[in-house]
Amino acid sequence: MKYFFKNCGFIALFIVLASMNVVCGQTYGLTGFKPVFDYPQNNLTGVRFKFRVSQNNSESLKLIFGFHRLHTPGSNLNYTIETNIYSGIYQDYKHGDCNQWPLSGVYKEQISSIRLAIPDYAYHFNQQSTVTTSIISLDTTKFPVQTYIIDGIKDLYKSDAISQFSMNGKLATVTLERGAILTNVSDFNRCKLPLPAKNYREWFLKLRVDEDEYNFKYVIPDEGARYLTTNEAMNFLSEFIHTKGAFTVDLSEFESKTETEATWKSVTKFVITKNDGDGVQFGVRVIEGDHGFIQISNNRQNDYLPEGREFTLSKQRLPTTINKSEHPKDFELLQNYPNPFNPTTQIQFTLPSMTPTKIEVYNNMGQLVKVLVDELMSPGTHTITFDASSLSSGVYLYRLTTPEFTQTRVMTLVK
């Protein structure tokens, strides 16, 4: 993976892409939206939103950036906290590593992850003489943190806390809230570089995933990070690489709080900030009815809103998932019934979570003869019918494959 500066039209973004040279004029699925706040500029101290990855059969990196820009009145220092939702995951991601690039770990697609990140733009842009930001994860097993210098970019340090579990289908709540001023930051460092003596502003991020909760702390110089910047407090932007596989993220229940009124209030006004597409390949859409949410997707079956469109979403709620207690605890491929069979049989399997799923049938020579399932499937117990009318008698193998699990069983067709 590489790190590129993309400046096409009026939007300039630092974007992480997988081994691709990005140039202006190429379309890579840049689309997005943001809330419209009525608050004064120097007042916003907290934001909250919910999201769920509702579709993920991506064959190449796709992601939704969540940008939360910070500022202090009179300062031009550049600080941003990121809540990025990726279509893939880094497994065996080692906590505490300091790298040039790439990250340590094994990258796998179709297992979505959230990456809580903080790039040190102020140091990179020579606004600060050394690294001045850091992040602490309070659960380094589920969210290990690595710091690295982006490949090819001078002095651009970035730290990522990456989930070590799939976010597919899970309901997540992100709460970012300002904390107190700190003068002792000895527990925070980047690549064993101590942070210089300053007044630091502590920012807290709480992530709730279904019933589990994870907590993170950021420290950023108070001279540049006292408030959330209203026009980029919750700015969501996508990158959809034009390869096979859809990636869909649903977002809802947007809230904010201010310094002068420290209670959470619903945010209902939004605007489409960008859409490089033609309204068919990717974009932002609004889902209303029993539930209300905003969806960013590259599903070609959808109609997407044009750039600049303002809209209101008063009724906000993501669909409720199946209660966890009703989910199977494990993956399992059961023996088909009846067996032997002629010419149809039932194949049953269980999934503990939403995941890309394949059921394939092979002959006794190991040749693929039929694909019964190839899609993102919800958790639960599933039953499918295999019709072997066109096949000859013999022994066949059927295989369940997900990114996390594979199991094969044998069945016999007797005509």
C-alpha cells in the first residue's frame, strides 16, 4: 500500500490506496456527505454517530473516511482525528510497532475493520518542530496501535488502532468528545519519540460495537485542537476502487454537543459534498421509512444524490439486528440430508456473524461443478437445496468457505 496526495477539483485529500498510482482525471469513487451545523465556529466539543457495514464482498480496497478536524481560534495548526471504515482487515497486527511502511500483519479483504487514526500533519507541514500527537488504546488485544511513517512522504507520522475482528453487520456507535488540558503526557509517545513540553488537549473516543465497548485517548497540542471545526466535524468521504465487489456502509443517529450547552442534540441537516460518479456506479443515498439512515455504496443497483444536494433526515435509526443470543456461536457445515440422494438434497449451515459466504460442489476429481451460494449472508442457520439432475452418479464434495472458516463434507448421488 502507498500514500498519495490527491488534489482533483476543489477537494484536496490525503488518501491511502492499495498499490495504485492515483492521478487526477481517474475516477476512484470519491463521494461523501457531512452534517450542516448551526453552531458558532468556536463552540463544538463533541460528535456522535452510528454505522453498520451492511454489504461487503469487496475484491480490492474500499473505504469510508471519517474526518474530524480540530482547531483553536487564531491558530492555523492542522490536526485531524480519523474514524475510517475499511472493506478489509489487517490480522496479526502487532501493537507498538514503529514502521516505515507497510504495516505489519496480513491484509484480508471482505472482513471489514475500523481504523481509528491520527496523522501528524502539523509536523509534516513544518508547523511543529517535532511529533506532537499520539493515541492510546485501552484494549491493545482487540485494538492494537501501530505508528508508521507513510511511504514517500517526509516526516508524516500516523498511528492506527485497527480492530482485530470483523465489523461486517455489527452496529457501532462512535463518540468523540473533548477532555481536559494535560501537562504530563509521558504515557504518550510516537516511535519512542517523547512529546515536547506543551499544554495538550485530551480527546476521548468511545466505540461501542453491539454490546462491547472500547476506549481511546488522543493528546494534541491545545494551541491547535480546542474545538471541532464545524464544516468538517463529521465529514465522510469514500474511495471505491473500480474492481469487483460491493461495499456499503449505513450511517445514522448523528448528534453533537457544544461548550455552551453540554447536552447531546440530534443533527438533522446534511449536504452531499462530492460525487465524482455518474449516479450509477457509487454515491450517497438516503433511506427513509420505518428507519432513517444515510448510505454510502458502490452498489450499481442504487440511485445516488448529486453533489451539492442538501437534505434533512429527522427520523434516524438503523435497522435492529437479530439479538446476539439468537446467533449460532460457531460456523458449521452440516451433513446433507438425505444422503445418499436422488436427485435433490438439503444442505444446512450456520453463520455466527454476517460474512461473505460460498457453498461450492466439486466432483471426486476436485473439479468445480456448481456454485450454490456466493454472497454476503446474515448470521443464523441457512438451508439450501442442491439439484443434481444434470450430474451422473458418484461421490461429490461440498464446501463452505468464509473469510474466517472453511469446511468440506462428502455426499453421494445415486441414480
